[in-house]
Amino acid sequence: MDAETLNSSLEGAIYIPFDDSSQEEEEANDALWCSIPSRDLHEGPVLRLAEYDKAWTKCYARVQDIIHEFQVTLASELIDFVVNSHLADEEAMPPFQEIPAAAVIGDPTSRALIFDVVQARFDMSNDHDNAAPVLSCQLTNKSCTNLTTAVRSLVSGFIDKTSDDGTQMNLDPPKRHKGATNLLPYDLELLCAWYADVKEQHEQSPNLLVFFQDLESMDSTIIQDLIYICSLHISRIPLIFIFGLSVSADYLHASLPFSVLSVLDIEHFQIPGGMPLFESLISRVFLDPTYHPGLMLSPAVFELLLGSYTSQTASLNSFLSTLQLCYMYHFSLPLSVFADNNLLGTRNARSAIKLLSRPDSEAFSKHLCAETWPHIQDKQDLPPSMSWSAQVSQAHALVKQSKSVFFDHCHKFRIGFRVFLEMRTFLKENGYNVHDLSRKFPTLVALGLRGGLHVREVQNQLEFARKLTLAQSQILLIRIYEFLSTPDVGIVEEEILASIEGWMDNLTEITETTGSGIPSGASTPAQDGSTHQRGSQRSVSGTPNPAESASNFQLVQLKELIWNTFDTWFASHLKSFDELPLSPIWLLRASKATATLLNPSLHFTIVSALIRPQPILDCACCTDPQNSLADLPDTSVLFHRYLNSGKMINLYDWYESFAMGLEGESRGGSVNLGSRPHHSDAESDHDAGNDPLRTPRKPKKVIPRTPKKKIRSGSDRDRDGSGSEGEDEYGPEWKREVQARFLRSIHEMNLLGFLKQTGRKKDHVLRTVFDLLE
Amino acid sequence: MPPKRRASPTMQGGPTPVKRRIAVDKTPTKSMPKPANGVVSASASKKVAASAASIRAARRKLASLEVHDRDASDDGLNVVKSPARPAAATTPTPTRHPPVPRKAAPPKPVPRAEDYVQAYPDEPEAQPAPSTSTNPSVQSSVLLPRTLPSTLHPFLQAQRRAILRALAHPPLHSPESQKAIGQLQELLVGTIERGEGNSCLVLGPKGSGKSRAVEEALSSLASTSYGPKQLPIVIRLSANAQLNDKLAMREIGRQLVRQTGSCGFIVPDDDEEAEVEAPVQAEDEEDEPVAPSFALPSQAHIPTLIATLSTLPRPAIIILESFDLFATHARQALLYCLLDAVQSCRAGTGTSGIAVLGVTTRVDCLNLLEKRVKSRFSHRIVRVPAPNALSDFTALAKTLLTTPIEQKGSAQSAKWTRMWGESIDKLFADRTCIKVIKETFEVVKDVGLLCRILTTPILDLTPTSPWLTPAQFASSAETQRCTSKFPFLRDLSYPCLALLIAAHHASSAGHETITFEMLHDAFSRAVSESAGINVSVDGAGVGMHRVKREVMLRSFEQLVASHVFQPTAAHSAVVAKQYVKYRCVPERDEIKNAIERAGYTMLKRWFTRWGQK
Amino acid sequence: MLIHPSLARLSTLLAFQPPPFVFVHDPFDSLALYDFVGNISAGEADMQLAFAQVNAVECFNPRVLYTRIVNALAAWEPIWRTGGECWGGTERGQWDPSWDTFVETLRQLRQHLTLNEKGIANPSEPLAQLPSNEGPHFVVVFEKAERLKDLLPSLLIPLTRLSELAHIPITTIFHSAAPWSDVRPSFAAAPEPYHLPIPPLSQPETLHLLASLFPIRPDAPKISPYHSSLQPLYGFFIEAVYSVCGSNIKEPRELAYIAAARWPGFVSPLLEDWKAERDRVHGSDNEHEYEDDVGSHREKRRLAGEEVKGQRDGPDVAYPLPTEEGRMRLLRLFNQTFSSALTSLYPRTTHARAWARHNRATYRLSQPFDSHHNLLDISKAAVSPLSSLTRLAKVLLVASYVASFNPAKTDIRMFGRTPGGMRKRGWRHGPRKARKGKIAKASKPAARLTGPASFPLDRLIALYGLILMELDDIDVETSFAELELLKVHVFTTVTELVQMKLIHRASANSSASSHSGANSAAGGAGEKLEGSTLYKSNLDFDAGCRLAKEIGLDLTNLLWDSNN
């Protein structure tokens, strides 16, 4: 695990636990953090942690399943690619044998997963249905530092497998004569000899599979030689390569010469990722009618997910961590304790209410009541003076029922959204592929979660739906019907199903009465019959017959009816979650903090901390606003000087200004040397701490812009170094302390990367940070 | 000029087959009749053309070569064995030949058929045909048949074999080299018979036959009958193989062991080691002398080897190839020890003599030696000069070519030798041939090079073209002297040529280092310019058709692979393929000729148009 | 076996009088499809020849080289049971990898072979006396000899002098694509070889070679692309391919590759006809067998077997080769697919099997002509693979491109301009003013052509900020600019891009410096800050433009000399 991997956000995170036993209970408290501690239950954190655990594990499992499905398909493709290579092929018989190779493209983590799946498949399989078993070995960039090691690790990768573990076809180890000259471990002849032996011992010729974990990190010159060498023996050892690439297969073309490419026969395998993965995750975790995650996305969370996925890291890990953070934040809110049930971890409702009406949880209960109050129906017949416990129990009851309300709506929303998408796809298939339908999935989801979908998108679609021909609308209805009549959807949707059935009958009878009147491409056999006879009718009477026009009118009526019903249906299904009672409990929410947690700006934080250390180290002394420079920690004093100095800083001038910055405090009490200064001299502020002239004057004195000025400053430096008794009165030990503190702060800043030594001038340093915004 | 005109009637037997043979492609035939006035500044184009032509001719001849080898060989047998065969000899041939055309893949059906006619069907009457042609030739002995009668095929084979043998070991018959050999001989004799310690330096230019001189001296010694006591131990070292003194010492030890069987001076424990190895290979004994050599490298004794040299039962002769490189070894320790041993071994003190022969090409070799080494070196220097007169050179060539063949006696062989000599005389009468030899001589006085030049034409001889021609000479001289680094530029594909032109333009615009991007950019611009002018030329290369970038890139890589473009910097993985900097190696006129001969009109136009700019 | 004319010459030479050292200069890889050793061993030799062919790339290590040569000369097949023991392993004990032992072993090998040949084992005879004219003559062929110089520099000279150093009759043959002057060691330490230049094959030779490569399957059913009866058509096909691709490709290997990829498609219309014919004769009892061969390979084999049976028992149908007119139609159908095959197969943007799979021809020859104009041409999806990257990565990539293709001193002008303002146009015309006159133009090629320059991380970040400003993602005036620019994700993304080789790290201390590179602006260790890590963009112009378009920019506006 070198610096690269540590830095890449594609890698999984590494957690180095802080092992200091004294800190443990603090950590526990930190873990059970509450956003609003004032109005929390007493044992709220523990309960909420349990809730969070339940909810998150559920969600996580779901995500894992989806990912697994994604990968299994690809892995199986890979597997039968590997198994079927090196078989005779009618397609094309090149005049020379190539090395079959698969370029697997995707981010490293998912690649590694898939490779493991494939390899596991072949490792455990000494008795599966394949034509030939497959032996495999892995090559990483560590094993390919030079050509010798590369070939050695390739050869040994196979040979050791057979010699040691019994899982695969194993050979009896060779008996070497002492002092004999053998083939070298980095000679491919050895592999050939070994393979010949394998063949004759097991009467079957296994393919040899070589994984190149990630090709980008390997030295291309070595790789190309390695591939070339392998190509010399391909007729004797059926090698198969699998290259792991992160962006595109173009890397192969960019890094390998054509002479090497021409001995390969490359197939591309793209690991599903990017937007499709994201969409399927969202739609199958949160918008799948057949699955209920227990919480619902809020628009904010969705946009957070979307943003971090599309613009920062499009990896599964980042998606998961973002989602998890949102969960965490959500369960840091007091009310979320009700997310699963309203029992508050007690056995039954009564005890829960008892717990609520305990004095120590009064704040919480008040909060709860305040939340529930607006949603309580028939307030007037409540007794005006209602006992506290009664209110609590009422609120408590309301939690339960509003939960069922919320979940029902979630279900309906999912169904509605699905139907919406169904219609959309159908319309697009039937050529209504116009601008109004051009919105992409993410925007639709965002709209839908806001409840804004019904405003415009649904209307557009319904407009188009009204324009549909008879046959088309039949097909569409059938589709919707089929979707809605799936078991776990059907239960909530009887009435619409019933009405659809009704409409279908009407439509069919319309088709029977009038056929060709409706401009429909698709024609049912019934239609044909009718057109035929009515063709003869029309021949006798040229005028359009009334039945037809009537049926047309009827049809239009019917369509109006249908789509208006759907309009109301959508309106009820797709409305937003916010106005639901107590929705904050189940509506997953995010805060700005989450985003910054995910993607902090270290630099900015450090600088701002140095400029205004008070909020960071919140000790009593530093919090008061009008304290002066001298009370800041040394480093930040130094940093202030740094900020208003020039591009180059003369260390001595810097030191002087720093020393002057500390004068006041030293006047106050130079008694306590060494100890952390400004805590102690918090009280010494008023007498000397705020000398108004000090801060403004310093910069002009400090900044040596031109050499000439520097000389001057140098001169007057040693003048007041000698002449002025300003420092003599403090005594040498004070000087020494100042020097020590100066040096320490300088080193701190150096560590933080604010200083840059110049080669030319030893006593000067360069600034690295400029034009900072205060 | 008179001699030429007089020669012409006799010549007609000679060069006319050339005409007929080359008649396939026009270009060389131009260069064929007038190579005489093709002076030293004969442009590379003609050379390339000539070489290509002769190579093509060679191919076609070789196609039918095996055929003739076949029945030639067993006809040869017939001559020796029984008169009954010839009747039989003709009959099997038709049955045998069908596989032949498939084996010796003649490219087109056309030449195959033609060879065919030459080879077989008219063989019966080809029999009388030469007889009629040779009977006069017996009197006038000028007329050479254009295709060899089958009866003479064995002689042609024999002749080729003999000449190739001779070329492999050219004689050192120049007086100077004989003198050198003589000196070496007496020096060695002194060492062997009187046990002297001798050291000398064999000095001579490359390819002048220093090593051969040494070998001849040694072999002459071997021929003179010495007892097993006196038979010298010869140790050959080469600074090219023995890169440092340690290796050299070990090699000395090994060679000593190999020649003295069990080395007398190795202390017994080493023999034990040898015995440890011995039982392993007890079954096959031919390794017996060898086995100790692997037991030998007991580091303890390596340094003492030199000292023990003089104590050996037999005199030792140590030959140091590329002596000058030995001087570069650390502290010249090996040289010091050897020369010291040489100096220390006194004649007549019973110790057997040592001779150290250093072979080098460096004239200033002695100056490389440190003082202590130099002081121990007897400054005896044997010079092996290269043939320093054109006459010797030509004479050598001629003697090589007229090497006598083995089977003598029969009238046929006499006739053959006469005809062959005739052809050789004609050859050396020809100006081209003279010029080739002269040029070769002027470039390097290297006999080896001469031999290599002579080899190819001999190889190309077939019964259908049995006589050496000047053209073959010229072409093989071209190839063997590598006058042009890239003889095949004209055969490059269209994209490659385009890239060459682009590179040329870039260099003429002042960019010596080129990247693929530059070339491709120039090419695509030229294409778009030429899109305006569309010229319809029949045959290849109508207009500058654009080529896809990837194809260009691959063509570029091909040029890089054949070192037409050479990278200016060491390869680094950081630089992307299309930005690696290269230098275009071929000169302007090479490119020019290539373009002109390749026959892509638009490319030529592009080339020239820029030339004017 | 195919005999290459020039190699035939070499074989004669070896047969008569093998020279010590031969250099085969083969610039066009014309011998790729020939069996080198088989060719040069063709001539009937006076003495017994033993061949060894080693590849310089594979024998990157002296020991490998030695073992290979000795084993090959001894025709010794190492087997696994004995741990891959080499020739003379046990008897002669372990070799040390030195040159001398190698030569020694060669001598022993020669003696061994000679004695075996004579059938007698006479120990008394020492090695030296072994007459050089009897016993086998060794021939060692080095493929890719041009690589010897960098792989085994110390062995180059000894190998060229092998015969004189070993004192046994042995011929060293270097087979190289580079001219001798580039292969030979510095100062004339190597003897001059006998030069054998291999000219590229002429057209008839190439055609003959390709036609002879027609892969006849002995077990092939009557109706399959590889049945021997199709050979004449194959010849015709080869000529057609050559007429299209011949001017662009000279390597027979590649031509054969293209031909192999195209052939099944080319004959399929004819085969369709035949199938139809056969079905007409046999009746449609075994229809299912003749489905188009899309199924798995194993099934295909089965089908092949059954077809053979079907052929045997059923009354054989006459399968006529297409008439001249039929051939012309085939040509008309496939002519432009030849060129498309060239452009996609020669650079290996697709490989033969995939290509053949993508453009099958699924119609019959006897169909009316216009009915099959759906000539399938794999139109590769134009979506750039980089589009899967995140927006941040894209912006950073564009920034890196700008950073490495603009001279650093022009950045100031870039920052000076206002987005969309007229200064920008002035900026775009700036270079034109700068370059007036041909001399200046010729003096320096465009940066886009000479390749990327390297830039420090800070410059990349700054340009990244600039581009964000262009896109109005942020406005630099607000105090959040720093916040935006120096986010952690920016640096991690840079690191990823470096890992993906989309940005190269050009600095020398590349091992650890990516870490510092990512951290430097966020405050890494002091000395790492010295601009120590330099980066280079690894995009080419088109990719850069595509990315810029995806994030909604015009790259040429950002480039200093975009107009030439």
C-alpha cells in the first residue's frame, strides 16, 4: 500500500484506530453524537444507534445484492470467454496463432471483485462441466519490476500452484539430480516442460489464465517484452491474458507497439459503472415498488448523492459512503428514534408513553407534541385543558399512524413513478421523442421527490397520450395493467385496475364497431373483417357513415376520461412527502456538513484556523472577540506577520516582529516560561495586551521589499539591537524563550508547507500562500 | 575503343543471357549495357536497381537450381559409375520433377513454365545442341553455351564447391605474409626446441590475416614431427571473451587441463575433487579429460598457474587475440605475469619454453603497456600487411575463382576447365568487374571482403546461367560493402513513403527531430491541398488518397522498427507514442531515388513541389 | 514448405561451405511467414548440420541463452520430471553461467555428437585432435538480433566471433530488422559478416505465398470456408485483397491476417447458395444443422461432424464455383469492406475474429443484387471512453492539456482576459501577430505537434480554477474560490488520473512524489514543495477537444497556437 493507493479515492478507506485507553468513553460519546442535544431523550443516542444499525444494514445489503447481480453477469461472460478460447473457430483463422486476451475495463475495486469471482470459479473447479479446467496466476506491478522477475513470477505462478495445493491438478514434484544444470526459473521453456507433463498426467489440456491486475501501473516496456516472449510459445502453452484497465482499452494501443498488439486477440469487457449503475441503484433501492428500504430519499439527499457521484468520484464506494453519512446524519436527529416503531425500545406502547412522560425526557416530548400538533384532526373536540400525559400518548399514537400513512404514500409514489416511466418509454418508442420528454432520469427523480413531477412532465405525457391512436392506447393500457396487476402492487391499486378493465372493454368494442376510421397502424383481425365489409358499404354510399364518426367521438370521449382519471391518479400518487405528518422521521435528510465531510478543503481549513484560531481551540480566553494578536498562539501570530509580508521574508525581521508581538505578554508575566503562553496571560490582556498602535505599525516595519530597504532595516535592526533598552529589561531568558517559540512556530509552518527555502539566500524564505481572503 | 569492339563478338555469349534474364523489368537493363562508363559516382539509384535486378534474377535461377542439382548430382555419379545409366537418368527426371516446382516456389506460373522448357523437355535435344556448339568451341574455345548441357552440371557443382571452399580459406601467398609466417615459425621453433621464452606482437590491419598467419605457423609445426614430449601446448585467449584476468586465468587452466589430460601441477586434493566428479560419468569415458576441468576452478591455484607454466613438461604457446584489450585489464596483471614468466625462463635450464603471441590491429599498442610490463616485453613485432597492390588483389581474386576442381582426367572435365577459365578471363576483361575490385581495394584492402563479394555470384550460378557476369559482381559488391544502409526504400508502402517525404520536408524546413504528429500533420495537409488538383494517372497511386491516422501510425512504427527513423533520446514511458522524437536517417538523394522509383505520382509531385519551395 | 528465394541462397551456402558469420537484414519482416531454420536447412549439405534458433528478446539473460543454444543443438527436450534438466546436466555437473563454460560445453557437445555418429566411443582421443571436417557443423540463428545490443551487450562481440573463439565449425546467423551498422558493436570489434539482405516480396511472390496459406481443413465439411474445393476462388480473393490493400501494406503477414478475417464472409454468399442447393436435393430433413454458425464452438464442431456424415451417405451435389460474373458480383459486394478491413485490422483497432463476427454477410450470391446492400461495416461507437469520467476529472484533464500545450508565459494573458469578452478574441489572434513571416513559422513547429511540456501541480490547479471560471462554475472573486480549488477531491482525482496514465508524472523522483504532489498545496513536507513533481498531459488533441466539448468548452479558445 504505497502513497498512490493511499491517495486514490478509488481505494477503500483505511481506518487507523486511535488506541488511547483514556479516551475511550469520549469516543463513545462522539460516536453517539446528537445534533440537538438539548431536546434529546436521555438514552436517545443508544436507541437511535440501534435504529441506524437496523436501517443501514438493510439498505447496505440491498445495494450489495444489486452490485453482485451486475458483476455476476460480466464474470460469467468472462468465464466462458476463458473456457472457449483456444478452440477451433470458423470465424477467422489467422495464419499465425494469437494469444486470446480480454481487456476488462472498470475501476480497480470492482475489477478486483470480478477477478476474484472468476479466479475462485476456476480454483475450486477441479470437477466442473467445462471442456478443460483452467489454471490461473496473477501478475501485479510488484512482480513485474523487470523482465526477469516478470517471467519468473509468470512461470512460478503456475508451477507453484500445481506443486503445493491439492485444489487444482497437482503434479508430483520433480526429482532433481544434485549438481545438474536445470532450466532456469525465468525461462519459459520450464513452463512448457511443466505443461507437457500436466497434459500427459491429466489427459487434458487446461488453459493457462494470466491476470494483469492493473496494466496502467505496470511498466509498458516490460509488459510488451513479456507478451512477445509468451507469443513465441503460444503453440505449446495455451495462455490467456486478462488485462485490467481503468479507463479505456485505448491504453493498450497507446502503450504497446503494434508488433506486440498483433500477437494478441483482444476482446473488450466493460464493467458496468457510471450513470447506469447509479440509476439502477437509486431506482432499485428507493423507487422499487417491490422493496421498501424503511426510509425515503429527500430531494436534498438525492442531489447530494447525484452531485458527489457525477462530479467527484463515480465509484461505488463513494456512493455508499455518502449514503451512509446521510443515514448517520438522519439518525442524529432526536425524532428519528421513531424510524422503525414507536416503542422506544420498550416492550409495549404503554411503557413507551411512560418513558416519554418522564421528566427527564420532557424536552423531547414537548418537541414531539409540537411536531404532531398541526396534524391532529378535530382539535376542537379536544378537552381544552388536556393533561400532559394525554397529549403525549396522543402524539405517541399519532406517530404510529402517520408512519403507516408515510409508508403507504411511499409505496404509491413508487408505483406512480414506475407507471410514469412506463408511459414515457412507451411514448418514446412510438415516436413522441420530442423535447418535452427529453429530461433524463436523475432530473425526473429530483423533480418527483420534490413532488414537482405532476406539474409539467405528467401533463406533457398525458397530452401525448391523448393523441395516441386506438391501438396504441390499447397497448399502453395493457402495459400499465400488466405492471399494476403484479401481486405486491395490485393490492393497493384495485380501483384503477378495475377502471382500466372497463376501459379496455370499451376500447375493444369500439374497435369492433369501427375499424379503419381510427388511423391505427396495428390492425387486429377483427378490424380486418370490419374494414372488408365496410369497404363494400362505402362503395355504395360515398358519404362517411354516421356510425364511424359517432364511434370516433365516442373514442375521443373515452380517451379524455381515461387520461383525466390518470391525471388525478398521478396527482395523488406523485405528491411530495413534505406535507405528510411527521415526515422528518422517515424522510432521509442531509445537511451542508455532510458534503464538506465528504470533500473537505484542508488547505482552506488550515489557513482559516491560523487566521482565526478562536473557534478551533475554544478555550475561554480565546473566545472573546476583541482580544489582540498577542493572545493568539505563536504560530498564528507568526502567520499573521507572514500574511502581510512580501514575497520573500527575511527571517531576522520576522523574528523581530514576532518578538514585539509578544512584548505585551512578556510584560504581563514572564513568570511562567515554557508553559503554553496565552492561556496563562489571558488576564494580562487589559494592561498591555491591546496596544492599539502595535498591529498596524508592524507590517511596515517587517516587510523588506527591496534589497536596499533590507539593508536599511538591517542597519536599524542592529541599532535598536544594541541601543534600545527595550529588550534588555526583559532579560536574556526571555529572549531565549522567544527564540525557542519562534523556532518552534517556524518549524510548524514549515511542516504545514507555508515556507519554501530559497537556494540563494540562506536567511530568507519564500511565501507559498498569497492573496488570502480574510 | 578497339578492345571493347573486338571483345564484343566474343562477349555476345556472355552478356546476352544477362539481357534475356533481366528483360523482365526495364530499369536494370538500362544500367546493364553501360556500367563501364558508370563512374565511381554512379548514383545509388543504379546500384539499387542493379542489385534488385540481379537478386530477382538470382531468385528465378535458384528456382530451377534444385532441379539441376538433383539430376546433376546423379549424372555425376553416372559419369563415374556406369554408361548404362544415362538412358535411365533421363527417364526418372520427368517423374521426379513434378514436386520440384512446388518445392522451389517460383512466384509466377510464367517463369516456371519457362524454366521448365529450359530444364526438361528439350533435354534430349539439348544434348546434341551443346555438342554442336562445343565442337567448334574445342578449336576456337571461345563459345560458351548459354545454358549448360546436363553432362557438365556435375562440374559446375564441383566448381562452385571448390571455389566456395577456397573463398572460405583464402591463401596467404603474398610474400610479406609468407615472411611473417616464417618469422613466427622460427620463433616458435626456438621456443619448442631450445626452450626459449619468446614474446612477440603480431601486428596488421583488419582482415589482413594475422590470425591465419599464426594458425599456419602452428599447423606447420604440427606437421613437422615432434615427439609427444615436445608437442607444444597451445593456449588461445581472446580479450573479447575473457573480459577480465580472472576469467582469463580460469580459461588458461581449463585449456591446460584439456591438453595435458590430468594437469600435473594441480595438487592432489584437486585430483580428489576430480575423482568426486569422475564416478558420475564413469560410463561414458570421453569426458575423462574434461572432468577435472570442472574441478579445476579451485581459486587457490588460479594465480599460481602462470608461474607453473614453465614447469610444464611441454612447451607452452599462448596466443592473445586482441592484445590491446588485455592492456586495459586491471593493472595489466595478466600481461605482467605472462611476460615475466617468459623473461624468467632461461634457455637450456631444462624448463620448457614459453611463447606469448599478442595479436592486435592497434599500431600504438605498445604505448598502452605500463612500464614494468613494457620492460619485460621483447619488442619483437611481426607485421602481417594487407595486400598493398591492386595487381595482387586482382590476382588473388582470379586465383580464387579459378580454383581447380577435384575430378580430373575425363575429357569432359578438361572441356569444363577450359570453358570455365574462358568465362573467368572474359569476366576479368570486363570493366565493371575491374572497377568493382578496384573500388573494393581502394575502400579496404580486406581479402575477406573480396571473398564475401565473390561468394554471392558463385552461389547464384545455375546450369541455366552458368557463367559469372559483371552485373552480379556489382550488385553483390553493393550488398557486401553496405554502401546504402536501406537498399529497399523504394519498396516501402505508400504511407511509409509519405512519412519519409514528410520527414524530409521537415528537415528541410529546419526541424531535424521529428515526431509522428508533425509528419501526420504535414501529410494530411498535403492531402487536403492535393484534393484540389486531381490527376488521373493509370495504374498505382492516383491522387494522394488519405490514409487513416492509425494506419499511418503503424507504418511509422514499421519505419522505426527498421531503423529508418531513429529515436534521438532514450526511450521513456512518459512520452506518448506519437510524441517521441526521431531523426530521419536516410539522406535526401536516397529518399529522392526511392520516391522516383516507387511510382506514386502524387507523392513525387508532393516531394518535388516542396523541393522548389 | 515454402522456400524464400534469398534464404535458398543461404541454404546453398550452408550446404557447401558454411561461413562463420552471416547477417540477414530483413527490414520488412518478409520472413515472418517462413520457417527460417527449415528454409536454410533445405539444401542437401556436405556435412551434418545442427541448428539452434534463439530469440534475443527471450534470451534476455546469458544463462537462458546458453541453455537454449546447447539444448537446441543437442536436440535435447528438457522434461519436468527431472526438473527440466538441460543437456549434459548430470554428467558434466552444473554449468556456471560464464562464457568459457558455454564454449566448453559446445565443444563437448560436438565431440559427443561426432562419437555417437561414428558409433564408437574412443576415450583416448583428446578433443583437440578432433578433425574439423568431420562431425556436425553448428548453426546458431539469433532472431531479433538488434535487441542483443541492449539486452546482452557484453555477449555481442563474443557471439559474432563464436567460431574463432570456440575453435569448432559453427555459424552465427543474425536475423535483424535493423541494418548491420546499427546492430554491430562499437569500434570494429566484430568481424564483418556475410551480408544477406532480404528484399521485400514482389507482388507475384506475395500472391503465391498468400494463396499457399489457404488453411485447408482436412476434416472440413464440403460446405465450409476451408474446403479444398474453394482454393481457386481463394486465389482470386487474394488477388482482390492485394489490389486494394497492397499499396498500403507490404508485410505479407498483415495481408494474410486481413485475408483470413475477410475470407469466411467473402465465401458465405456462395456457401449460402450451396446450402440452398443441397437442401433442395436432400430435402429439408436436416435443415437445423445448417443454421448460421453463431452457436458455441463445440456445437459447431459437432455440426461439422454431422455434415460430413450427411455428405457421405447423401447423394453428392455438384457445388459449382462461381462463374466470372459471380466473382465480379462478389467483388462488387465486398470491395469496400476490404479497405474498411484494412483501416480497422491493420492498426488492430479490432481483431480478426471480432471483425469477422461483426461483418458477416448474411445473403446468398444468387439473390438479386440490390437486395443485399446492407453492407455491414462495424461503425465503432463514437462515444469517447473518457466520457465515463467524472466532471471534475474532465475539467482537470482539460486543464492539464492546456497546461502542457501552452507556454507557461502565456498564462498571464489567459488570466487577464474576461470570459467571452473581446480580449479573448484578441487573445486568440495573439499568436498570429506574434508569428509574422514564414521564417518565424518554419522556425518552430506547433506545440501540438512537438508534444506536451511538463508543468508543476500549482499551475495545473490555477488553470483548473481558470477553466471553472470559464464555465461559471465558480467566480474567482468570491471567497470560495480557494475553497473550491483546493478541495481534497481535486488532489485525489489528480492522483487517480496519474494512476490511469491520463496524466504522466514527468519528474524524476516519481516513486513517492505523487503523494507529495497531491499534498503539496495542502501542505506536504517542506522540501517536496520545490515544484519537485512535474506532470505531463497524456491526451492527444482530439481527445482533449472531445473532453472540452463534453464539459461545454471550446478547447481551441484556450490554446495559444490553436490555429495552424
